[in-house]
Amino acid sequence: YYIGETEVTQELWYAVMGNNPSKFTCNSRNPVEMVSWHDCQAFIQKLNQLTGLRFRLPTEAEWEYAARGGNKSKGYKYSGSNRIDDVAWYDGNSASTTHEVATCYPNELGIYDMCGNVWEWTKTPAHSYATDIEPGGNMFIRRGGSWWHEERNCRVSRRFASDHSKKTSGLGMRVVIRDN
């Protein structure tokens, strides 16, 4: 698989969907936010129709492998550094808003914003790992932390389950494409 170098931007979302659901619309190069898991699926379906390619959300395992720097990993706490200010927009430096993608340093694979800016939906159902969540539910894993979270919630290892209908100004997406 190939994972997006950045989160899906408002600019790309608008080009595909013809609207911008985001709260922070001052820069079209900011990540799209205020999108539910189902909104992401609709975007992906339309993107696939427009391009003839096979985009999708990453699995949680794919997301974490990319965030950790793949086989080039240096074992950082955050994606690309042990210093969060180098690689992420979070509550300590965001000024309470999202920021243009790729304005912090990338990780070892050249991927930006895997920590902070906006949480990213994955295609992994929450019940895949949790014993207290029933299969067939509407909970999916999100990763990466956001502009409004403290440092500990932006670590590569942090994970949360959210209802598929959740929409916040700190929740967006990144796509992957299969190579076959």
C-alpha cells in the first residue's frame, strides 16, 4: 500500500465533493475536518470513481507502521521526533486551530502530520481488539491526536475508538492506495 504524504486537505475534499464541511476554513491547505467515518467512505467512493483507482482508509496497523517510520523507524515517541513541537500541531502550539499540512517536519518516511493537527479515521472496527465492544458495532479506531489535545494524546501509540457518526473540528482523514 501507499499512504498519503499528508492528511486529506479541504482543497482536495472540495474538488471531489463540491463542499467543505470544515470549521476552520481560512486555508484550503488545512486538513479537512468535521467528517464522520461515513463521510470519509463517501469521499473515497467518489474519489475512486473520478480517478479509476482504489483508495481507502488505512487499517490501524498500516497507519501505525507508517507513523512509526516503517523499516526506517528510529523509535520516536511522536511520528518523526521525540520533540512534539518539531512534528505536530497540538494544544501547546496550535493557537486553537488546525494548520496547513506539511508545515512541521516529516517522519522517517517523508510523511507529515501523523501526530497532531487532526485525528485520522482508520478502517479498523473498534471491536477488532477490544473485548468490551461487540462485533458489528459502529465504533472505529482513530489515530494521531489533534490540535486541541495535549502531548500524551498525540503519541504514535495513542488510539481511541469513536462512533462512526462522530464529527469534530479535530477529526479528519488520510487515504491509502493499494499497489495491486
